[in-house]
Amino acid sequence: MEDKKANIIAISLISILTISIIIARICLNLSKSFFLICGANTAAIIAVFAVVIIRRRFNTRRKLLETQLVSEGRELRIEYSFLKKVAGVPIKFRFKELEEATDGFGSLLGRGASASVFKGILNDGTPIAVKRVAGDERGEKEFRSEVAAIASVQHINLVRLLGFCSMPCGPRFLVYEFVYSGSLDNWIFPKRETSQGKRGGCLSWDLRCRVALDVAKGLSYLHHDCRSCILHLDLKPENILVDERFHAMVSDFGMSKLMGKEESRIVTTVRGTRGYLAPEWILEGGISEKCDVYSFGMVLLEIIGGRRNICVIDQNGGNGKTKKKFNCFAKIVIEKLREGKVMEIVDQRLVQNGGVDERQVRKLVCIALWCIQDNPKIRPSMALVVEMLEGRVPVDEPPDTRMLIFDLLSIDDEESAIDRPIPSTSGYSFNVSLISGR
């Protein structure tokens, strides 16, 4: 529009100038030299107008082209980011992006021994959970390959890893999808045992059964359906998240081990959380997917009973002194099952509300006891556990188990057994080792 106006003005001026010259020639009878000078000036004026108009058009087209390129580039970046998410390729975030998304890492969701988790929102409105972990001695290339291996794992019952951020000589960040309803411990344990100020409640019996099946399906996928067998190695209620519809998703398998299909057992440093560790791992007998089966059995007992599988009780040690000792919920369950009083171990909040099927309780208790056998060869695979939970495979009476690990930890000492460290235990950590492919 502006170009048309400029053209009209230029033509009008030239026309006026030409008519003026003609009138002057007729009326004033001026000399030829005067008209030569006027013609030269007119030509110069026309040339200047032409240059101005051409330049204006060139600048306008250049700006339009630049705008189109910027817009197309932004669209390409958005499309590329979208395709990476769909393909399961981890996105490398800039530190500034995560800092802005989390409002300066001000919204703390939880804190572990060596990691903190913050809530954030990306520019496209995607809610995320950013896990900040301490720097690792491994190289950047190894870290990225391990992140890619974990991010490629996609299952409805696994929390998805969206991307990462790695800083030289600084903390590393893992970016997960955000799950609104929080972790399972806030929904099965009484309020006094859960994290203060967090959303929670008391799951019904039916929802607890569904959560147990969801967790089993997630672990079964990691063990049997991935290119490499992925071991979680730190399964506990705090690492199980529930969404707004109370479907469970296993999280924090970033500290897991990737094991080739031909590998039956690998030996590694003891990590994880006390009370969920399989005895063979603590006794340095190596680890396998049966370690996760053991942890699942312990979590299943906690889902049924609404209480921690280990707690510390005060006992009178004589001379007016109080000693602390382990109280093992699994041993109580074994005793109650033997006495035929299985309903006494169910979360009393559920019993009071009614709707708990004793036959179903007995089945879940038996599955849990099969999973926590001291001998890993006796434990079922997670695929078999899924079939038992779904009722496709009958559940037999489990054999007696000594619960050796709790006997080792039950030390009559003034020092709390909970506070007594297990050598080489480091709690939460991101530590993945890719051993081999399928």
C-alpha cells in the first residue's frame, strides 16, 4: 500500500514538472540552454525517485522474507521438538530453560540423599518434574547414552523421562513428566507417616488392588519387554506415583541397571533403601531381576496393611534403659496367615469401611510372600506375578521363609537399627550401566 502511494506521488510530481516546462516554453519563449538544464535536472530527480522506490521495495521484501524465515524456523523447532517427544528421544534442555520453568528452583517437591525434585512448567505449558542430582564421575558421552536408553522406555505404568541437562563440573538434571497426585506413600500410610503438606488420603481396597497390578505390569515390562532387561533396584512407595485417576506409574528407575538378556546375574555395589533390599544383594550374592521381585513383595505387603514393612519399637533393656529393635511386618503376616487370621493384617481403615474380600486378601498375601522368599530361585518372575494378580494363574500356598535379612538387622543395641548404615549404601542416585543389548 505504501509503495503504491509513493508511485502515485512520484508520477504526479513528474507530470507537474513536465507540464510546467512546456507552459514556460510556450509563454516565456526561453532559450534552449535553459531547457537543457531543466531536462538534466528533471532526469536527475526522476533517477533519485526511481532509486528511492526500488530501495523501498527491496527493503520491504527483505523484511517480509526475514519474518517468514524466523516464523518457519520457529515452527520447525517446535515440530522437531514435538517429533523428538513422540519418538522418545530425550531433549537436551538449557539450564536457563529449567531455571525459568521452575521459577529459580523454588517449588520443591521432595528431597533425597543426593537429589532434589522441583516442579516446573515449560514454555509450551507442559508440567514437569525436574530432578537435580549431584555431579557424576562418568563422562558426558556415557551419561547421554544412558539417558537415551532410559528415555526410550515407554509404558503406561512408567513415568516418562522427557530430557536432561548436563553442566560441566556441576549438577545434572533429569526432566520427567509431572504426576499430579504424588507418590503412593501419601495414599496408603496414615498422615503421620507421610510427607507433610502433600496431597494424600486413604486408597480404597479396589484401588489398592489396581495399583498393585499397575506396578507389576510396569516392572514386568522393564524386565521382559525391553531391548535390554532393566532393573529398578529401588522400588518403594515413594518411587511409585499415582495420577488423577489413581493409575500407578513406577518412577525413579534412573538408578537402575541395564542387563543383557543373556545375563542371569550381575554383581554391583549395594544401593537402594533399607527394608526393600533383597538378602542376596546385601550379602553380596549379586543382583538380578529377582531383587525387584523381592522389593515388589514388600511394597505389596505395605499396600495391604497400610503400614511400613519395618519399624523400630522401644524395649526395656533393664537398668532403666530403653533399647530399640526392629519389628518386621512380613513376619507378622506370615504368622497371621498360618493362624488363619489374615484379615487382621489389612489396613484397619479399610476394614472399618467394609468391602474387603478375605479371599482376595489371602491371594495378595500369598503372592507377596512368594515374592519375598529368601531364595531368589523360588520367587516368581514379574510376568508370572501379573498373571497371578489378574487371576489367570492359581496362587498356591507359599513355603515358609526365614526372613534372614531382618534377623541380621534386628540388633539389640541402644543405637537405632534404622540409623545403622549398611556399608556402601547411598540412597537415591542416578546410576545406569548399559551392559549389553539383546
